[in-house]
Amino acid sequence: MFIGHLALGFAAKRAAPQVSLGTLFVAVQLVDMIWPIFVLLGLEHVRIDPGNTRLTPLDFYDYPWTHSLLAAVVWGTLFAGVWYLRKRQLPTALLLAGLVASHWVLDWITHRPDLPLYPGGGPKVGLGLWNSVAGTVVVEGALFAGGVALYLQATRALDRVGQYALGGLIGLLVIVYILNVTSPPPPSVEAVAWVGQAGWLLLLWAAWADRHRAPVRPAA
């Protein structure tokens, strides 16, 4: 799942209007941002296996430190802890922890049974939505549309940057998603990992666009 994760980041702006969209995107994508680094360092492993699922040619056979349920909870706790130490806002810290952990839940829906519950063995789970391209696109598309709608209800543009930068970001995310669904298998695992690093640019773009928008105050 890709834009489905980001959908929760968009939607969370309504619950935490003081938090940058960039920070919310980091939360929902944190384990996927760490994963390529771990792959390049040889700490986790993936192989290219066309037909592994209908949607992706990647076989995620070893990624317990980023994508196990226990790891997601630990990363969420660490991320929320850093936020709390800086801001002293417990409700927001708990929300951020939940957003980080939500990544595993959405992956559980889409992945085949390759998600470990904890590092070191044990059962692997996954409902396998990726075995249906149409089903995946419908589910992720609906999540994304709903998340963006909630974000637009919760914020307003302060200037043209806030309007067009956000529109450009949404358009780019849709294009990237279409390319992910329709592109041929990548040439190498290293290429997958390095392309994954480009995700940081999307997070910076989200923070920039959000800086030019303001929360919509509820009607009295």
C-alpha cells in the first residue's frame, strides 16, 4: 500500500491541526522510509519475483526490523516519544504512535502472508489484497480520496503556494501510484532501495505545501 498510508496522514490533519502534514506523512510512512536503508545495509532483504502477487513483483521475505507488528509498535513509540519530549503534547504523541503502527495494519490487509508478528520467527500474516489489482486500486483510491477530502475540509490555502503546491503534490502522488501499478519489474533490488529514498522529497513537499495553509476554525 502507498497512497492508502498517506491517506491517513491527510486525514489526521483534522485531528491534529497543529502538526505539519510533513510530520504526519513521516509517521504513516516511517517504516517504509527506514526499510530501504536497512536493505542497502544488508539488515533486511527483498528479492524480485514477478508473479509474487498480482500487484507487485517484490518478495518481502525478510524485513522483521521494520515490518513486524512488534517493530511497528516500537518505532511508533520512539517517534511519539521524541515528539512528546519536544512538544509535551500527550494526545498528539499518542496519535502519532497510532499512525506509525497503522502502517502494519494496512500492510496486513494488502500483503500476502509475509508480515512477521515479531523478529526472530513465528507466524507470518497477510490478507493478500495485492492478489487483486482492481480490488487494491479501489480500496486505496477510496482511502486516498477520503483522506484528501478530510484534509481539504480541515485547512484552507493562505496563498497560491498553499493552493497549487498541494494540488501538485496530490497529482504527483496519483501519477506515482499509477506508475507503481503499471510499470514492469525493477532492474535490481538496489534500484528499489535507492528509489525509495526519493520518498523523503515527498515528505518535504508536503511540509512546504502545508506551511502555506491554515486550519479551518469550526463554526461557532
